[in-house]
Amino acid sequence: MATAFTKPAPVAGPAQGVLVILAGFLPILAIVALTPAVPNMVGHFAGLAGATTLVPLGVTAPGLMIALFSPVMGWLADRYGRRVLLIWATFIYGFVGVAPYFLESLAAIFATRLALGLCEAAILTITNTLIADYYPEAGRRNWLMAQAAFGPIFGVTVLIGSGQLAAFDWHLPFLIYAVALPIAGAMAIWLFEPAHARISSTASSETFPTRHIAVCGGVTLFGASLYYVYIVQIGLAFEGIGLHAADKVGMLVGLANIGVFLGGLAFKPLSIRLGVAGQIAAFLGFMGAGMLGIGFAADIATMTGFAMIEQFGAGILIPALVLWAMQGVAPQHRGRAMGIWSACFFLGQFTSPLAVSLVRLSGAGIGGAFAWLGGLAVICAGVAVLRAR
């Protein structure tokens, strides 16, 4: 029974939501901040054997660490709490992210990238968990919509700034990671530990929702594999229709990214009107239609238009899958649930190129790969529609 001396439980508001969303953008920096610096880094380390492979691997290494260690971070968050782990992960992220600015050894830089990935595994898992901990379903929709809509704007801004820095020195883009340090300080002030998160999972009478997370994880892996087809291969698709100027390709890809922003804004009304199966049908349908169009496009304008359609679906995909993963999961199991979700999504970075290579073994070009995989997405969207009905 509450007494006059009982301290009321804190209630999350805009400050907590903004901090969690800002922290959720930090994993985007892992690749985006370094993309423009890769050519200069390869040139700088050209005298080392395997530099052309190791430098790109160093850029993507954090994604591998997220795929491997997110479930572990989720277990730690459930067992020992969210707040302290998130603050320390963000604080260390700032230091190991900036460290390559002072390094000249490719091996040392690679090691810091692996450490950065460990921090990102904790950050991504716990930020998604806190959205579920702090807010009821309506609030979750709002913050997931904001995350999906403004993530692309953040990414493009960082990409432009990083490109300007990389033009002077390939070391300079690493300084962008220092933004994590004031975020960690703000977390220490405004974030609080959800009361129910202190309940040990071993003391809970509710079992872990294995079937729900397995199904959600499988759909997430499939969706993420399609999601990364566009991100990794769209430049090759433009080359396939005769556009070889990197600056023009970048401009057109940036234009198509407007679709992600619009898809993020569309997520909230769609998630209110449609159930889980309907939302899956929506993002698979738009992504599949866009990929089919990219595969058959014969001119730049057509390909750009279908790329925007594909990106509209991509803008719906992440918040829809995160919201689904949160549903029906008891508070004391949310960390592990979101850790498994994060692992499945980032595993898609590695299965996506394999899927494209598998299609191309049949003799199809890059356009054919987009068309075949887009057709598969449309078929799966149809199955989801039937399931929704």
C-alpha cells in the first residue's frame, strides 16, 4: 500500500523519448560516417596485404558484432537492468569510436571497430527495449514513427558532413563519434530504470515467448535481407542501365530516400488501421513492387521512381517489426526479445548478398536479381494479405 513517504514512480516524457531516439541513431554512424572515407583509407593502407578487403570489413564489422552479441546484451539488460548498461555502452562507444583518429595501425583500427560493435549491440537492444518499457502502445507508435522518419535525414546529414571531413583527411570522420559523449551525460541525468525491469527473469512466473520471437525473428531476417539488397546493390542497378557517375548515383539515391521519410510517417496510421499481418503485407508489397520496377527499369527516371516506392516500404518495415516484436512480451523478457530481434535484423546484412549471388548463379544480371527477389516479396505480401483476412 502506498504511503505518504512512498516516492512516486517516474513517468517517461519527451526528454526520455528524445534521448532514446538519439541513442538509437548511433548505430547508423557505424557505417554512414565512414563510407566517404573508405577510398582514402584503402589508398593510405595500399601497401598492406589485403587492405582492399580489410578496410571495408572494418567498416561493416560492427554489424557482425551486433548480430552475434545483441542476445547477450538483451540477457544482461533483463538480468541487471537497462540504464547503467546503456550509459556505459554509449560512453565507451564515444571513446572507441574516436580512437582511430589517433591510430595508424589498421589492426588496431579494426579492433576498435569490433569494440564499437559490442557497444552498438547494447545500445540498439536497450533503446528498443526502453521504448517498450517507458511507453504504452500509442506512445511506442509515436516514437517508432519519429525514429523511422528522421533516421534517413540524420543519415544523409552525417553522410554529407563526413564526406566534407574525409576530403581533408580520412582520420577526421572518426571525430563524429564523439557525439555519443554528451548523449551519455544526458542519459545519466534524465534516463531512469523502469521499475519492472528490476524483476529477475528467473523469478518470473511468465515464460519467455519462444514461439512469438522465433516467428518474428524469421520474418525479420527475411525482411532485412530484402532491405539490404537495395542498400548494397542499388548503385550496381544504376550502372546496369548506363549511369556510371558516382555523384549522380548518390544524388538519385538521396532523392529516393524521401520514400523512407514518407514511409516512416505512414507507419503510425497504418499500424492503427492494420494488424501485424496487414503491416507485413504493406511493407513487403511496396518493397517488392519497387524492386520489380528497378529490375525492369530501362531509364534513370523510371528506376528512381521505383526506388522511391521501394524505400517507402523500407520506411514501414523497421517500426512495424519492432512494434510486433514488443507485443505480448513481459517486461522482464523484453531485453532478450529485442536482442534476438536486433541479431536477426543485422544478420540480414550477411544473408542479403548471398541471396543476390544465389539468384545470379542462374545467369541473371543485377536487374534480374532485383526482379526475382521483388517478385518473391510480392508473393509473400499476398500470403500476408490472406493471413490478415
